[in-house]
Amino acid sequence: QCSACFIQSVEDNMESIMQLAYSEAMLFKFGSGTGTDLTPIRSSKEKLSGGGRPSGPLSFLKVYDQVANVVKSGGKTRRAAKMNTLRDWHGDIEEFIEAKMKEEKKAWALIEQGYDGSFNGEAYGSVMYQNENLSVRVSDEFMQAAIEGREWWTRAVTTGEPLEKKDASKLLDKIAEGTWVCGDPGLQYDGAIQKWHTCKGTEPIHSTNPCSEYVFLNNTACNLASLNLMKFRREDGGFDVERFRAAVRLFITAQEIIVDNASYPTAQIAENSHIFRTLGLGYANLGSLIMSYGLPYDSDEARALAGAITAIMTGTAYEQSAELARLKGPFPGYRDARCAGVSKPAAKDNVTSMLGVIELHRQAVEEIQPSERFRPLKEEARRCWDRALELGRRHGYRNAQVTVLAPTGTIAFLMDCDTTGIEPDISLVKYKLLAGGGRLKIVNRTVPLALASLGYGPDAIEAITAHIEKYDTIEDVTEGDTVVRSGLKPEHLPVFDCAFRPYRGKRSIHYMAHLRMMAAAQPFLSGAISKTVNMPEESTVEDIRNAYIAAWKMGLKCVAIYRDNSKRSQPLSTRKDAGSGAGSVESLKARIQELEAEVQRLREQIGKPIRRRLPETRMAVNHKFNIAGHEGYLNVGLFDDGSPGELFITMAKEGSTIGGVMDTVATLTSMALQYGVPLEALVSKFSHQRYEPSGFTKNKDIPQAASITDYIFRWLAFQFLPGYREKHAPDRRQPELPMPELQEEIRKRINRPVRELPLSEDTTAITVDSANGGNGHRPDSGQPGNGRDSGGAGDLGFVNQLDAPPCSKCGHVMVRAGACYECLNCGESGGCSG
């Protein structure tokens, strides 16, 4: 499965709603993300055909959230990625807007009561909607009504009839408030999305992938790739356009090949992926490239650079797509608008809409910010789009979309990038909270190059970078009454401004600079931009509302805003102890004293065995087992962390030798566990010990046991050792079909009971011929036998003596024959039968 981005549809029926949950789970399993518009699901304010009220999309959103929570991305610690959207006219739009905000406040309450508020802690793990992004799809009409303070009517999904009158301005306020509290919901601007839609002839665009960069039709997929822009910066400081264009051509060709060689999760997605052949080439490290030129992220020249590079990338990509169309033909949806899941296309083809969007891209080149320094890049962008438009008119295009700007959060590390996607750096020094635990310090390595571009010498560069390493900021810092100078000139501070204000600094990039940079690149992308507009902690709800309005006016497709520290746990921070729960200096000193006392106590205990005792009242696990017909019981006492701390073994017939041995084994095991012997060591030593009784069990995880000891320790491993079940379960591979006759024959050959223990009451009875007089001789069938009424059956079942010995030859339980025993399985005699 080569595609990472999927958009799926859902219909207003239970089959489709539950099928979506299944499809999402399978996508998460293989490490992909998905987005769905939930607008087709009728609201809780409408009626069902059989009477009553529907539960609405938010109830099913809880199901989807838990599917994402359980099925980690690719089976790893990384969280699943998903997006759900709802249109502004839906009956449950207000509840949708408030959903994550209410859950966030629940998490706050749990944190205040002492629950773990970390990234994977109990507080956030106990509330809903933490595994998905939510966005409201707003129309131009809604935004205009919100600005003017007009009313806004929701309507029914099924009939289109009006439902409730809302205040559009207050709805936008609620959206801003939710973003202020927890970062959700974001906004998707339907007007801009449909304007730049290359396949209007099929149907409108309804949703996006999880991070909102892939914006296209339902039931489609997109394979992503990104270029590290710093790799195209020449040593003389120029940007190598020819190498960049060559890389774009190579990547587009490779991604095009992937379309026909990838697997897809559903039949509809597979069909539409071949019909539209959408690609998602993008770039990373733009923030570092801008900084390396000695330019502030918030500057006209930076926006000129970003606009020109983005225009060259997408223009070259469509140019190459047209060349591929010349060789292989245009994508099938170009001249035939039909596709899977769309019964009535809006037009017969997508030729007009596709060429119309290409012309819009070409016109936008002239709007790139003027810059003498980067004028050659703008001229090259103009030529790229002229060629792309000319070739497209002649041959069409092989791909309906070619570029997006993905977040590149993970692959940026692999590509050796300091910044991701179109983002500036979060901070020159940042600490990343890892999903699997731990924290990673990340230091920007572009600073020396930027300082050199600004004219600083080697000694000054070394001093400034040392200041950054020590104080986590390039700004001057105050220590006591002393100001520690970094050595950077004040006029150069904007070059090193980042998204977040440093812990010991005062500067950060204004949120409008984020929006202006997005606006510089958006006209030259097939899809959209996955970017977070970072706002300082002191930002207000009104600031966020104004940012959403500004983004709409700038023509952006999608916007996500995050106010620093709005969530009690966030993956990136500018200070090492952020989110760790560190308190005041006094509390830290008290904690140090506690730790010193603890260290002293541990020193005194060095070399002494320490017994970890269980509490007086403890949880326990009870288990009944059966080996070759002999029953027993296990009782495992647990420590507070759920690990085993004691073992009791009860076998039938107390006072027997085996019962005494099992008591001894249980006591020794309990002492070993309480004195810290790892359970892994005990399992390794005592599993697969062989003695009788041995044979089949009723436990599907341990179908055969070589002894009671073998069974006990393997069962403990299955219950308490992580990963043991996955490695040793008999059904971990392909399941086998049941074969009762074969199983019975194997059971006869393998079971080894012992005389000291009774057989369980439900042991299968042994049947013999009723004509047998009980002395081991079998008369002819014509004789009446011993006179018992057989009822015409010819056989009579009886229960053998419980202390009958096993056959020394095959192990089957023998049957008394006169004064001795006979094996009915192999014919072996106990020595007395004839």
C-alpha cells in the first residue's frame, strides 16, 4: 500500500457507517490516514422513517475515534491520523463545533484531580475525540453572514427543509473559542476549494485527508513525496533551478508508476485511483532555506522565494504529466467524468475544468511578490506554466492533481531537515515528546549558514551558536542582575524569529505572517497546505476569529490554528521541562531532598535481598486446567501493577506426592517472584519439563503439556509476559481445520495419566463390546454373551476404574480383565489375561 492519504465517503445507513469504521481500521493498520465528510449522516434533530430520532453523526464519531485509538498507525506507537468534516448547514453543526472543546475541559478536570496529563496519559485517554482532527466546511455565504452578523439556517440532510435558525457570527465565535481551548475545529473554505477543483465535471470536493493537504473527490488516494529544498541551494547561495526541475520530473514519473503498482483498501478507491491518478509532490525545509539567505520568514522577499519555487515545482510537474499523457494518454477521468461512487456526474468530462484551473495557475504567476533578488525564479516559473498549458491543450494530463504541501513531520527527520513543509522553525531549540516515551532535543543547524550570509565571522558564529546551545535562544538573556549578550546585532533578530517564543526569549513570528506565507504558495498547488498557524498563549478568541476571516479573504483552502499551551500536553515545546509537572523552586528543592534520602536508603540495601510483599488485600487471577484428564487449579496473586507475586497450585487428591510437589513448586515460585526473579527466567527454566501426567489440555494456547510444571509456567508466560503470546500461540499463523478422528487418535497416543491422581468427571467414557464376559475373552457374535440386555446395540458403555494404570506400550488407560488389565487400544496385556 503505497498511498498514505485517503478520502472516503459515508452514506446515511448503518451498513455504510459501519463499513467506514472497518475501512478506517484497515487503513490505520497499514500506517495510512483517512478523511471523511459526515454531512450525509442525518442530524439528531431530524426524524427516522419508522419514528424516533436518529443519533446523529457525533455518536458515530465516537465509534470512529475509538477505532483510531485502538488501531495504532502501522501497529506502532504513532497515533492514527484521521479527519472528519461537517458542513456549516448541518443540523448538528453547533454540537460538532463544541465536541472537542467539551472533552478538553473534561481532561483538564481529570488532570486537576491527579490523573496523568501527558501525551499518552490517563486524562486524555479517558475522553473522546482525541484521535481525530475536526474541521468545519464553511461556504462563502456563511463567512459573509458571520461578518455581517446575519442569521444562518441549518437544514435537514434528507429533505433540505430548514431546521433551526442560528446566528452566523456566534457560530464563528464558537469555532474560534474551540480553537482557543484545544486547537479544534479548523476551517475548510468551500469556495476556494471548488474554484481550484480540476474535476468539477465529476462532482464537488467533500473532504480532505487528515492534515488537509490532499483535497479531492471521495474514495480516492494520493501517494506523497517531498523534496528537501536545502539540497538545491548552491554553495554560492543561488538556487539550482535545473536540478530542482529534474528532481520534480523524476519524482512525478516515479509516483505515476506507483499508481498502477500499489494496492488499495477498497474496490472503489482502487478504481478511482486509476481513473484520476492523483499525485502529491511537495517540499520541506522552506523555513531553513529562507533563513539561510539571511531573510526573515515574515518578509516580502521570503514570500517571493516561496511563491516562485512552488510555482516552478507545480508547473514542471504538470508539464511532465502532459508529457506522460502524450506517451500513455491522459487520466481516464479527463475525457469521461464518471467514476466509482458517483452515479450522475455534473458534466460529461473534465477537460474544461482541468484546463481552466491550469490557466488560473498561469495567471497567478504574475501576482508573485516582486523581488529583484529572485526575479530569475519568477521568470522560470512563467516559462514552466506556459509549457504546461501548451502541452496540456495538446495531450491532456496524466494526473488530475500533482502537488500538495504535506506536514512532513516524520520524513523531515529522515531527510535531515530543520523545518517541515512550509513551516518556519518552531524554535531554534525544541524538545519533542515522543509517542513511545522520552524526549528528544532538536537544535536548528541552519543558524551558522544564516550568520555567514549576514556577514558574521567564524569566531562570532561560534560564540552565537554556543549561546543558543546554553540558553535555548539567540536573544540576550538576563541572569540575576547581569545581561548575557548573544553577540547578534538587533537588526538581525527577525531572521531568527520562530513560530513559538523561546522560553527565555520575547520574540516570535506574528500569526498573520503564517497566513501570508500560505497565501504566497497556495495559488500554485493542486491541493492545499498542511500547516499550523501558531499563535502565542496570550492570543484571544477574537484574534483567532480575525485570523480565520483573514485566511478566507486571502483565498486559502484550509487553515488550522494552534494557540501555544492551549492543551495541557503538546508534542513540541521550547523548554525541557514543559509539560513534565515541574513546580516552583521550593518544590524542586523538596523533591531533591526526598531523592537524596531515597538514594541513601538504597545504598544501605546494596547487597541485601529485598522482598517485595503483596498487600493484605490484592487482586488475583484464577485458572482451571486439565492435563490428560487430571484437573487442577491455579491462583495467581497480583502486585498493584498487575504483575504476578504469588502462586497457589491445587491438585485433586490432597496428600498425594504430586500434590505435595506442586505445593513446593508454588511456594518456591512465589518467593522467587517476590525477591525479584524475572518471570522470563522462571519460564525459560521450567517450561517444557517432561514427566507424567502429560498430554492434551483444554487450553487452546497450550494444546499439549509435557508436564504440570510445563503447563503452569507456559500459562504464566501467556498471561503476564508481553509479546509471548504473539511468538508462541499455536494459531498465530494460518488456522487449521478441525479433524476430530485425527485428534482422537493423537490423544490416545499422547495422553499419559498417573495413578496417583483421579481423572476428571467429564473424561470421555471408554466403551467395550457387551458380549465380553469381563474376563478378557471375546465370544462369537452369535452367542448370547453374559445374559445382559443390550437393547440390540451390541455395545454397552461403562466407566473404568479410576486407578486403572496406563498401558506401558501406548499410554492408553487400561481396562480391568479379570484380576489383571488389558489395553483396548493396542492389545497389550497386564500379564494375567489369556
